[in-house]
Amino acid sequence: MESLEKDAVWMARAIELAELGSAHTLPNPMVGCVIVLDEVMIGEGFHEQFGGAHAEVNAFAQIPDHTQEQLQSATAYINLEPCNCYGKTPPCVDLLLARNIGRVVCAMKDPNPNVFGKGFERLREAGVEVLVGVLEKEARTLNRKFIALQDNLFTRPYVTLKWAQSVDGYIDPEIKAKKGRGSIPITAMQTQKVVHQLRANNKAILVGKNTVEVDNPSLSVRHAEGNNPTRLIIDPRLELDYSALNMIREQGETWVLCEEEGHRGTLEIENIKVLPWLTTNPKDWLKKLKSEGIHSILVEGGAATLQKFLDSDCYDDIEIFISHEKLNTGLKAPKLPQTTHGKFTEMHVGVDVRKQYIRQC
């Protein structure tokens, strides 16, 4: 096997490890590190949670007895440039140099302007062999949320739109479902587990008033690993009966977005944060949500809410889960824009099909 092929194999493992932190790292990136000596993995680790030890620290912790002489012949595979500045933890470049690693292979530069190439520069100045660009596309896709958040022009949270539909394009068997009817699953349990992981991977989950009235959802991650996201409800006039909602009995916070007029004269809702920020343009209140620490949002419905995000071009990812069964009638799925900034890819999730769109990063 050629050297570059071997590098790609180990980098793929680093990316695989990095993704294990998907539910816990934002606004930090997902990072994995694999240390290889004589074509054998001797240590590996990943960034497990925001504010915790970095991937390199966890990987080297597995090999405390390896000497500097031994590690001079070793390679560290990392999907993101090692940091060269103090944040919540010391610089990882210092650790790589202290352990005398001989070679570092990375997928991409860190887009954080405080790092951006400086880590590589310092390693090279110390005589470490550095190779950059192995599986870069895969690494950029993995950390697309983190990359977007480094752009000063990106003033809103990273937004993912998600819905499930029948193979003939309906998201509900009824056009106007009655209040309290409850949710009618369209896709299989395996898909529901994937959706719950998407929830865990985002800081917040957003639904409109009609979805809450009809489905009374819990909006939890009970079928996945991670914490419940902050629940965001669009309720312009504060018309919902919040005491009857299933979600308020779940762990985590519930925030309600309403119009300023709708907030006037209303009583405070216990255990719910009311934000009178709602305007016709989602970009206005999305910017405010980001300032409150909401770095990413999964928009789950309903159809009108999803369509507003599509029409306003306020989205980055689209996740569509398609059942193999027909509904023949009901509420139509949102209408996709004619032009996008990326393309859809398809994969199977059990008996269902997952169509994933990722805006080019």
C-alpha cells in the first residue's frame, strides 16, 4: 500500500473518532487523533466535550511510557490543525513537541483566525514533518458547523431543516389535523433513532405553534446519545396552553418566540423563557438567538415553518427521510428551492431513504 493510501486509512479513523463527540463539542470542533508507530496504532483519542481535554491529549494519555526516541518515528493523524494558543486548555502543539512526535498528518487548517496555519508553522520550525490535506473534503464536511461559526459574516446559528415524508410527497395524512391528535410516524424506528441523534447534535430544536398543538411532542433525545436540546417554539401571540405540554416535563429548557405585541400584558410562564423577538424575517431573531449561545438549530416543523426558512434562504443542511409507503393524500411536504448551493446525496436507513443536503463549505 502506498504511503498516501496508508495516510488516508489512518485519517479516516481519526475522522471516525472525531464524530463520537458530535453531541457535546460545539462551539468547539470535533477532533480525533490517531498515533501510529511502525504501521501499528499505539494510541487514539477524541475531543469528548466542550471545555474538556483535546483529542491529542487523550491519545497521548494512552502511551505514557513511550519515549521521545520512540515517538520520533511515530506519526500523529489529526483531522484538524493542532491549536497553538491557550483557550480552555493548553496548546496541543506544545504537547506534540514535548513528546517529540516525528510526523504530523492533518486533514485541514483550523479556520479559527487565532490558529489558521500557526500550528503547522511552529511544528515545521521545530523540525516536525507536516502533511496537510489528507481527506480534507471529509474533514470539512464533518466540522461544517464549526467552520461556519468562525466566519464573522455568519451572524445566525447553523440551521438544519428536517422532515419525514411518504414516497409520494406527503408529511401528514391530514391537511388540517385536530389539536391534540398526536404525532403519526411516517418512517420506521431506525430512522427515528437517527433523527434523535440529529437533535442531540444541535444546540436547539425549533417547531411552530401548530405542530405543538397537534403533536404535543416531547422533543427529547430518548433514542440517542446526548443531551436534550433547548426547545424553541414559535408562538406569535402566546396562545398555547403551556401547562399541558409534554416537553416541559423533559430535562432542558423551553424558549418561546413571540411578537412584541403578543408579549404585552401577559403573565410570566413558569419554567419557560419568553422572547418577544419574532419578526417576519427569521434572520432578525436568529441573530439574537446566536448571541444567546444557540449555535445550531434543528428545525423540525411544521410545513409552514419549514417553508419560511426555505423561502428566506435561512438554512445550511436539509435532512429528508422518505418512507417506502404512500399516503395518497394529506399535507404536502415543503417545496424545495429551484437553485441551491450544494447537492443532495442519498443513503438508506433501514427501509427508509435519507436525502441529505449540505451547503458547500
